[in-house]
Amino acid sequence: MTTVSTSNLAAGEPVLTSDVVGTDFGLPLVRPTRTRQGSRVRVVRSRCRAHGGVVVWFTDGTKTPPLHGRTSWIVAGPEPGAPAAARVVA
């Protein structure tokens, strides 16, 4: 499993998150997970500094509460044992 810190997350990076754990002004909040089991893949839209930490926004409209920049995320790669994606040559 590859991990990346919050301060090094790039837009477009797929990471594993929890299910929704609450709301903030009506926006669903999620947190990073430590295992693949029970987690969801979300794609990073952006991250920004906020009072108290760094907030990560995802393309599906969810976000994180302010996190410490050293919080680690598991990068979502192919599932173990899954067949390799077929390459199409045009």
C-alpha cells in the first residue's frame, strides 16, 4: 500500500476514505482510513489551509474536517487479485 501525507496530496489522486462521519454546514465529512475493508475511493479535487489544519475537498462534494498536514492517506490502487486493466491500442 502506498501512502501520501495530506500536505503532498495532488488533485486527481484517488485515496481511501471512510463513509460519511458527519456534516459541516450541510457538506458531508469523511476521514482517511487505515484499511481497504469498508472504505470508499474518492478523488481529490483540492486541498486548502484552514484555521486548525488542512481541508481536503473531493470531486463527489465531500470534504474532511481540518487535518494535520502529516495525516497519511492510502492511495487507491488496483484491488489485490483483480485482473489487470485491458489496454486499448488505437
